[in-house]
Amino acid sequence: MSGHLITVFVPRDSAALSVGADAVAAAIRAEAAKRDLPLRIVRNGSRGMLYLEPLVEVETPDGRVAYGPVTPADVPGLFDAGFLTGGAHDLGHGLTEEIPYFKKQERLTFARCGIIDPLSVEDYRAHGGFRGLENALAMSQAEIVQAVTDSGLRGRGGAGFPTGIKWNTVMQAKADEKFVCCNADEGDSGTFADRMIIEGDPFCLIEGMTIAAIAVGATSGYVYMRSEYPHATATLRQAIKLAYDEGWLGDNIHGTNRSFHLDVRVGAGAYICGEETAMLESLEGKRGMVRAKPPLPALEGLFGKPTVVNNVLSLCSVPIILDKGGAYYRDFGVGRSRGTLPFQLAGNIKHGGIVEKAFGITLHELLYDYGGGTITGRPIRTVQVGGPLGAYLPPSQFDLPKDYEAFAAQEAMVGHGGIVVFDDTVDMAQQARFAMEFCVAESCGKCTPCRIGSTRGMETLDKIIAGKNVDANLELLADLCDVMVDGSLCAMGGMTPYPVRSAVKHFPEDFRKKAPAVRVTHIAAE
């Protein structure tokens, strides 16, 4: 706070904007002017409690006090109730940090999200920003890679590949040029963590990518954004310009001999470009199609040069590791799943939003302790975890810990941390069909098992749903799934069978519904 000027925070996050945050900010500004009350409005990111958006916060001597969800019509009443000093109101939630949904989280990656002005370098620095990069600038490449390896950080996309191993491969590669590419093509259903952190704390991603570049000897990098994220793209571009202005990007970063140049590229809306090699093809200006591996992108990636490809959450985890050390980060989590993951609660859920917790938390805790069950009030029948290629899990598996290996053992995946909830009205045969239909629409077409297999799968499921030769067609569907898993070039075709198989396994009754009986009327001969 500057002097005695009261600071009010109104999020500029897309989720908040979609429910009228701009109008709320304008109403607060107008009401304050009408009452001659000087105040400062900061457009922060979201705290992640999306069910309370627009969430308005007021800075008080005791901390920030939250009110939400606020509409423009609520604003005069908030002023009447003395909300500028934290006064009681029906929309009040007390101190933001004490709201149970928020208080019980372990925020490492999202530590600043919703707290700072996303486009203030000064604010970012005041909350620990660039400390990891400052440490990295004083370290050798091998020391940085070792810190990331020690942390146990794994890819926060699909496969969960150890980040340190990938970086080490690129660091050891001999080349005249190397790249760092961030995959921000967040196409999984029910996911929004990448968008939220880019809109709420963009310098975190810039810092993580710069550390990666220094570690492996790269001088150029690209963020591959999805076209459906215009606000995130604009925010990131502004943040990159500010980072250049302040000497955190460009040549000779803060007087050192380390240099890194960063730019943004926007995709054309293809889910397949979430796969790293298809993304690289797209970045090179080609059609987004999967490359056969080997060679690995770490050795022959963008323009044939060694390339680090990580997703947003992996790179945003790096600054805190370089700030506080690999052991600090490794102390969170279970087994080989270390650190935290921002889980995203979506679908038919009462309290949707971001929940950043250490690995090992169960689905049950996420769905009920945080999510509060379904918004319809009906029982949860299933959740799909890890995007449209993730398995459907029944309540009997809700005690499964969020851990890469525990999920893989159930032919499921943690993936990007997205969780989509369905109540007991869902038709699982239709959901299985949707998985195949999605693959038909999004397959790059390069390999036959994915391109043709998904079309045949959709046709076979149509016959099952119509009650035609159900046993024979279920057998055919199982064979088809085997071929897709074993024969597809990438996870698009290789994992499409996961939601299908899990639906058939856990909800067999939905695949054996009797076709409606045909009424036969006998007309007597005249």
C-alpha cells in the first residue's frame, strides 16, 4: 500500500473476466469516485477458487479480506458495509489466506498467483521472483542440472519423464545452437493451470525457461501458446517485453555472459500439437504431425538442434527449486512422484478450481474435501483424470493416491492434473464413443492404428449402443484397442483406448442396454 491508499484486488484472469470481473472493477472505481474515497485497484491473477469469481480482495492491516462472487449490483452494498476496511457482508469470506479451500494447499508453483500484479517486475521481485535465476547465473551448467535432478521433478504433461535427465541430455549434446521450447498448448479437457499461471504470474515461466536455457547452453526459446488463450498470450508478450526492459532477458543477462532470447508462437488449434514433436513441426511452420522417434528432440529437436521441450508447469516449478534447493522440493510428494501438482477440478463439481497439493493426495480428498461433491447434488459416478485420453475411474478407486506409478498400474494417468467429474446421469457407452470420436477429429493422420482405428472404434461403439451383436462387437472393440495401444506412433492413438477400456471395465451395464422393443401390430386380413 502506498501511504494510506486502500488497495483493492480484482482478478484479470480469464475465468474471472468470463463472469464479469471487468464490470465489477469499473463499478468499484465509479462507486469510490462517487463517495470521494481514494483507492488503488490492482488487477491480479486468480487465487484459483473459481467458484468464488469474481473474487474481490481488500488489503487490511490484518491481511487481505475476500468477497465473492461479486456482481456490479453488489458493489454499493459492499461500500455501505465498509468492505474497504474488511467490514462484514453476506459475500464476505474473511481473510483470504484462512479460507479452508486455500489454506490447506501447498503452493510452491502457484505461490504468487493471485497475490501479485502479474505485470509488475517490482512486485514479482518483492515476492521472491528471479532469486532462482540469480542463483543459476552464479552456478555451472552441471550444478543447475544436478539441482533439478535432485529435486525429482518430472514432466507435468503426460508421461512424467524426469526433467533432470532430459536437461542433462541436451546439456551434453554438441551443437552450434540449442533451444528451449515450452509447450503451452493446454488442450486437455478440464485443464486450466497453464493459462492461470501465465495470466497470474508470467515472469515465473520466463524465469524457469531462462534457467533451463542457462543449464543446457541454449540461447533461444519459444513458448507455443494455444490459439484459444488470447488473454494469456497478450499477458505473456507484455511480460517478455518487461523482462527485456529490465535486463532479465536478452544479451548478457544482468551483466553476465549468459544470453537468452524468448518469443511467443501461437498454434492453430490442433490437440496433437500438445505432443512434443508435432509441436516442433508446427513451430517450424509445417503441419503439426508426429515425428517418429528416435531421434529424440533432446538431440534433434527444433530445426534439427538439441532442444529442451517441457510444459508450463514443469518450467514454472524450476524457479523455486533453484531458489530453495532440490532437497526442499523433493521433500514434498511420495515414491517417485516428488513435489506438488496444481490439480484442476472441473466438470460437475461444486467448488471448481486449482488445488496445489503434494503428490499422494487421494482423489476422494480432492473431490469431497476441496470440491464439495457435485454441483447437482447427485452422487459422483466417475471422474476422468488426465484429459480426454485419461481413464474413467469409479468411486471404488477414489482412494488411489495421486502418484504417477499408482495411476499407471491402473492403466490410468495423472497427466496434467485435470479432473473432470460426472454424476450418476452419465452414459458411459456414450463417453467411450466420445473418446474415439475425439481421436477421429484430432488424429494427425500419420499412422494407421490411430487414423483408421479410431474411426472403426466409433463405428463399433455405435453398433454396441444400438444393441447389435453386443458380445461380438465388444470383443472386436477390445482387439481394436490392443492394436491402437501397441501400434500407434504416439500417445494420441496409444492412449485413446484408456477411457474406452476403463468405461467397459467399470461400467459394463451401460454397454448392454437392451434396444427398445419394436411393437408389432397384427392387422387382420380383410
